[in-house]
Amino acid sequence: MSDETWEILGIRQLAATDERAEEFSGTLLVHRTGGEPVIPQTVTIKRAVLAEMAAYLGRLLERSQGAPPRH
């Protein structure tokens, strides 16, 4: 297993790839920690994965100290 650590810097142009919006594609901006250059990586992601990530990240941000309370 590699000891490399990657940092996600952002995502660009995430858009549906079909009329049912079951799959999305975009560009993930990543780099290796330690000053490596930013690498734009084209990705495709399923709707179910995005929904799972949204729920998980929402809970994570609510528990973090930096998140304002939800109304």
C-alpha cells in the first residue's frame, strides 16, 4: 500500500451525463500533499454515491465546531 496522501481541492463542471440524471461527470482537482502540482482528474459518479456522500458530509459538518446551527 502506498503512503501517499491526496488532498481534494475542488470539483468543477459536475453535470448529468444522461437525461435521467443517474450519473454525473466532472473534474476533480487533487494534489499530493507536500507541494505537488494540482492534477485535474475527470471523474464519473453515480447518483446513489452522491446521495450517500451528501448525507455523510452533512452529518460530519453538523458535528464539526465550524458549522453554524441548522434552522
